[in-house]
Amino acid sequence: MDIKAVVWDVDDTLFDYTTADRAGMGDHLAAERLLDGYESVEQALRRWRELTDQQWARYAAGGIDWEATRRDRVRDFLAEPMSDAEADAWFGRYIAHYERAWTLFPDVLPILDALAASHRHAVLSNSTIRVQDPKLRVLGVWDRFEAVLCAAELGVHKPAAEAFHAACEALELPPHEVAYVGDHPEIDGRGAAEAGLLSVWIDRGGLHATIDPPIGPHRIATLAELPAILGADTRFGAPSTFG
């Protein structure tokens, strides 16, 4: 196996989306004086995440644009009619809180440094360039990647093989020479494996230890385990947590 490149998911793989979303929404709800409508911040966050997943499914199915799903998410969350401008303004205030909480996972820069000389790097996200490009720039890693590909612009979403193959084509490499690292066992893990890439599912801290991994992906708990899977000639690395 000669892996020449690593393609990365962004949210909850490189970028700690869950923590940023929790902090940002908590601060936003407090500022908007909306916490009284919920038993706890966690309950409000669960509702926000449910609506995020629902609206993402609508967007992925086609026929509705990204901005419309965001507006509908706000309307459903607040359970009240709002104009597009009002929904956009509410979401914009949330984004301001959310962006202040942006951070990379602590193992990201060390692994990118360790693999910089041995592997090429790209990004494949189920989001949009308008979201991920500025995020990667603010986080200081945009120039680490030869290509940044997002589903909204590709017109195809993970776990479709065409999405993973588009990343390989951008690198001008066949799938068997490319690894994909992502946090979702099905969308990332199974999808990349079935597309013919070396698939690596990162389950940080074993948070999903009770879930049987899909057939195909290597399962890791920290990016320090990645060089051993890639066969990278680097002193940076750690044994697999999952065996």
C-alpha cells in the first residue's frame, strides 16, 4: 500500500464543530433571552442539532438552496413566522457567537506538520466553500491543502463515491493511493471505503465505543494513530486505541 495523499473532512475532524456550536448557541440564546423556553442549554442544543440534521437532509436531497434551509431552521427553532431578512439577521447573530468559539482539535497541527513532507493533503466536506474556505483561513490551515472541495459546489455529497473520486481527481491520484479521514462512521468511514480509498474513521476519545464500525474503515481515537496506518516514515505516531 502506497498512500500518497490524505483527504480530510473538516467539521468534528479538524475543526471542533461540536464544542464551537455548543458555546456559540449557548451564548446566543442567552443574549437573545431565549433560554427560559428550555429546561437547559443542552435541551435547546439538541433541538438545534435535530433541525440542523433535518434541514441538511432537505438540502442534500436537492431542490432547495443553502440559505433557504438556514432560514427554515431558524423559523422552526423559534416556532414563529419570520421574513427572510429577519431569519438571516437572527442566524447572523448566532454566527458571530459561533465564530468566536472556533478552534482546531489539539492533535491537528502536529499531524499536519508530521505528514507535511510525506503526503499531499486536500479537503472534502459535505458543506459549501462559502462556509469552509473562510473557516480554514481563520483557523490558519487553508494553505496546508492543495484543494478544498465541498458538496454544494460539486453537486454530489458524501457518501456517494463520486464525491470521494472528485477529491482523488483533484489530486490526480487513483483512489487506492488516497486516504480519507472523517468522523462519521457511515458518511465518511463506509463511504470512503466503498469508493476505494483507505478509509480512516476518527472516533475521538472512543465516544462511540458501543457502535460497531462499518466494514472497511480503520478506526482511531486520535490523529496520532494515523501515521502507523498510512505507513508514514515519521517518528510521530501512537498505537491504535481500538486494536
